[in-house]
Amino acid sequence: MKKFFSLAMALLMCVCLMAGCGQSEEPAEADNPSEPAESSEPSGGDEPAAEGAAFKFGGVGPLTGENAIYGNAVRNGAQIAVDEINEAGGINGYQVDFSFEDDVSDGESSVNAYNNLMDSGMQVLVGPVTTGPALSVSTLVNQDRVFMLTPSASSLDVVTGKDNVFQLCFTDPNQGMGSATYIGTNMPGSKVAVIYRNDDIYSTGIRDTFVAECENQDLEIVYEGTFTGEGASDFSVQLTDAQSAGADVVFLPIYYQPASIIFAQADAMGYEPTFFGVDGMDGILTLKNFDMSLAEGVMVLTPFSADATDERTVNFVTKYSEQFGETPNQFAADGYDCIYALKQAMENAGCTPDMSAEDICDAMIEQFTTMSFDGLTGSGLTWGTDGTVSKMPMAVVIHDGAYVSVENAG
Amino acid sequence: MGKMIKLGKKRSVNLTKTRVVDFSTYLGVVLAFLIVDAMLRGGMLSRSFSGQLIPICCYIVMAVSLNLTVGILGELSLGHAGFMSVGAFSGIVAAMSLQGSIPSEPARLAIALVVGAACAAVAGVIVGVPVLRLRGDYLAIVTLAFGEIIKELINCLIIGHDENGLHVIFNFNSSKTVSDLGLTENGIEIIKGAQGATGTQMISTFTAGFILVMITLVVVLNLVRSRSGRAIMAIRDNRIAAESVGINATKYKMMAFVTSAALAGAAGALYGLNFSNLTSAKFNFNTSILVLVFVVLGGLGNIWGSIIAATVLTILPEALRGFDDYRMLIYAIVLILVMLATNNSRLKALLARPFASLRARAAARPGKEAQ
């Protein structure tokens, strides 16, 4: 019996392994014919457009692991956009083929995911979603001459020195600056406490510019508390210090998981300052087992608010809630906008799927630096040659478990 | 007298036996390299696979070097990624700051590997002196803490280089930024605290990875088969008995531990120079455990087992991408099944049947020697 069991296990193991191998080889083989067309540019244009040819968009982001909410939101948002475009007849008459790979928000996995997509003949990259992986991939993208538009990797380092890498989100300095300006204008004379994660690029990047800009505003920073990723389960020390320093605004340039603990602990100790978050706070409303009443009154700086009444936002929010059963956050909107921005640029440039990734890249760089784009996260978006986007941030308040713009909250 | 001669004879026979295993390990690695390299040049490999070649080399070196500590020395170390981290960041600093003076990339890579190994060896000595007095669980916990300390220290580190040399700031209270380095216009920022090393030139090559694997094998296998290696294994098997025959336990423990740390440092340097961005968070507890999994799966003290386990388990998550959402679940299930299967004595016996006669003879020999 035991012998049979061990044999069965070994067999199962082999099947698993082989299934894995089969899967990995399949796309590589299937796409071999398209590869030469890509690498040899002169002949690339001469290839006849095959029947049912499609643009190959790729996406990279965390679908599992601690940052999974961001990756999933981007994927879902982008998928809605792709479905809409394909239903409406595609880009320049060609369908869009969108595949999204998981990178667990890790640089090495992200490079692997990118290589995997390149094997399957990807022409344009939407991603990576998080900053660290985006830094690793952007260098490769720059060498390979593939166009990259990241929905949410906000560090300046992602785009600097790489002419074919563009961002759809604010840069970290922009967010820190925007938050300080907003608090300085609307809550002048506040005493501000900052709690941030000091081993994270995103968090330290925003904190640095926020603190620098506070000096120009009528704001006093009374306390700065730090934590590291692994220790993110108890903030009572930071909160007590912030309270005793008399802070009435607590600025949180951090992701939503630690923020949820901060809200719960502040509530438990009866400390009720105005919490102010940036785009990483997005996602708190979809966090499982989180008591929404704790987030009541939290302010978030975001370019997207799901309660906006314009037709496109309403349409997007309805579709998203129908398909995925939750209210889309800013990341979903960023993913959606990425696809439409690419569509607009490709239509302007008259791209076709048989063009090589490099030709598309050149056309995209030209379009992105000259065009103006209206999306869910703002209208009249323009890009500089450095790859950063200019758009207006907007503050929203969490009210009854949803974002509402500050004016509507009354 | 007569007994001694007999012993000598047996030992020489034994040595040739282990030599066969050792040389087939070398041969296997060389063959694998030649085949993969030929395929790489012929463009027969997918990007997804060729992109993993250098990380695979790094993980092989990590696994083999950890096997020296865990399998040969018999001490559980949970901070191996810490040494990799030291090697990675010191290697990156070396490679980036020598950019101007040494234009040749392979030369710079070699220097970076040596610097990484040296720095990790120093860290190994610093950790080893107080820590190797501990045993078992205690050692495991202290090495675990070491890995975390290294991570936090590198988070505080801001390093830049210009024509005046290296500029280093320890940013303990997070009050300083890169601008405090006072770099000149031509200066480059190498490590930016929590942001890690960004904008690193990717100079690692597969050939360098292969050479590093070979060096690791030569060092580890020769150490294990040497007089010192037997002393190390004697300490593992019975410390009291080993000390009673005059073996200096601390000395040999240090020897194995520091060698292991130095090799991990070289692997780290190779790894760090393969990615344009690297944060110290990459070398956390999970990475240490991952390497430990390679070692345990390949078999404690089994060098070629470590090589195969490191290779297969690095490729596996990528090969499973076809399963989409269930990828990591299937990875974990495969891991459990492999662990069960490789530890199943009946299955082992079944697989070993063709070699039964060989094994029987091999098994008989140590028995005789014991008598």
C-alpha cells in the first residue's frame, strides 16, 4: 500500500513538473514565427497583416503577496478597457490581446515576468505596478526598446534617463508636494505628525518632499515616527508620541495595510486627528475584515474618486462593480487610463500589430510627448520628455465607506 | 603496522569512490554549462529561461555554501541571505566606483566578486566569533537576527562616489538624504538608503556565474575531502569525541562558517550586478529560508543535490506561470510532494535497485572500517 502511495505521489509530481514545462514551452514555440518579424526591423513592415492579428499588450504587477490589491486592481481596470476597445472594433481595426503576469512585487520575479511576456511577443508594457520592480524592469525595457507605461510606479528614478518609460501616476515628489500644499492651504497652522515606513522607496520618497515643502507652508512638523515592513503590527508608540506632541493632522505616506492598523489603534486610544493619506492609502476600502467606520473622515490625495458623476467614471464604476464586486480604486482607474492612453497614441500614429516593438516604441514616444489625453484620473493629461505626467491631484474624504470629494462631504 | 597499511589502502579506495562523485559533479556542471551556453549562442533559449541563468548560478552558489554550514558542519544558519546582502552591496559599490578607472567590465565584475566575498568573510568572522560558541537552536536564532540587522543597517546607508572618492553617510535617524553626500557634478549615487542601489550597471554574465559555481565547487569539495573537512565532520558527528582527540572545534567551525559566508558574498555580488535595482529587503528571512529549502531538498551534505535542487526550484515558479492564479499553490504542493518522495525509504530503495550491488559494496565498507 505504502509502495503504491509513494509511486502515485512520484507520478503526480512528474505530471505537475511536465505540465509546468509544457506550459512554458508552448508560448515560446507558438510565437517563434512572430519573433523574426520583430527582431528584423526592415522586413517587419513587409510582413502581411495576418488574419486576426492583434496588438500584444503585457502587464506586470503583484497578483499575490502583500501588495496584491494594487496588481489586481490594475489588471481588472485594464481588462475592462481592453474588453471595451475590442468590443468597439479595436485599435485601428485590430484587436488587443492583453496578458498580465504576477511579480509578487519582487524585482527578480518582475524581470522574469517581463522576459516571459517578451517571449510571447509583447509589443507594449503596462506596468510594473509597484516601484521597486518597475526600477528593475525599466532598465531592461530601455535596452530592449519596448514602450513602457507604468500605471502606478511613482518614483522619479523609474523614468529618469529612460526616454521610453512613461508614468500615468503622480511622481512621489509631486504627491509629497501636493499633500503639503493642500494641508497648508486648507488647514493652515496645523501641527503635523508624519508616520512613514523608512525601508520603503515609495514612503521615504514622499516623506522627504513633504517635509521639505512643509517649511514653505504654514505647517509645523511636531513628530516623525518610522516603522519597517516586518514590524508593521503595532503603532501605539508612534501614535502616543504623535498625540503627546499635540499633532492634529497625521500624514501617512504609506500603504493601506499598516494604515488600517493605525486607524484601529488610534480609535482604541481615543486619538482623533485628521489622517491624511496619499495614493497608497487607496485600497483600504476593499481590505477584507476592516471596519469601515474606523476610516471615516480620513483624507486621501488621489486623482480618482468613484463618486464622480461624469459619464465615463459612472460607466467604469458600474462595470467594475458588476464584474469584480467592489468599488474600483485609483489603481484600477490608472490601469484603465493606461490602455486608453495607448489606444489614443496608437491611433494617432497609425500603428499596426505587424510593426516591431521597437517601431511602436518610437511612435509612442513621439505621441506621448506631444498628445493630450482625457481619462478617468484627469483631463488634459500631458507628458514631459522625462516621462512624468502632469495632472491635478484632488483630495477626497472617506465617508460611509466610500470616497467623496471634500466639497460633497460638507 | 599491518593494520595501518590496511587502513591506508581502504582510505585510498574510499577516496577514489568519493572522487568519482566529485568529478562527476564537476563534469555535470561543465556539461550543463556547455550545452546551455551553446543553446544560448544559437538563440534556442527563451528569454524567460536565459534571464534566469544568472540568478540560478547565484542560488547554486548560495545552496552549496549553505550546505557547508548546515550539512557538513551541522550548524543551522538562518541568516545566509545576510551574507549575500553584504556581498551584493559591497560588490555594487566596488563595481560602480571603479567605473572610471577600470573600463573593462569582466575585470570590474571579478573585482566586485572578490570585494563582495572579502566583506562577507569579514562579516562572517564578526558574527562567527561570538556566535559559534552557541549550538543548535541558539545559533539558528542568532544568525536569524544577524540577517535582520544587516538589512536594517543597509537601510541606513547612503553611499556615493565622485572623483574625490567614496562618500558614506550612516543615516540613523532618517534625517539625511542623498543631497547630504556633497557629491560633485560627476558623482554617482550608488546606494540611497531605503531605496537601495538604483541605476546599477548590469555587468554580470552567465560565464562569470559558471566560473563562480566551479570555484565554489572546487573550494567546498576540496575542503570537505581534506583533513580539515574530516575534522569539521567529526565535530558535526560527535563534538565531545572530536575534542577528545585534540580537534580544535572553534577553529574548524570558523573555517567552515567563514568560507560559507565568503562564497555567499560572491554570489550576492553576482546577483546584485544582475539587476539595475536592489533593495536590502530582498535579502530577508524568506530568502534565507528559500536557500535552506534548496539544501534540505537536495540532501544535507549532498553537494550535487544542492545544485539540482537550486536549479529546479528556481525554474519551477516560472515554469508554472501557465497555472495563473494557482501558480504559487502548485509550487508549494510540488515542494511538499518532492520532500515526501525524496525522504521515502521505499521509493529510494526502488530507485536504488539498479545500483543495489554498487551501494551494497559501498555500504559494507564503512562498516568494516568501523570494526
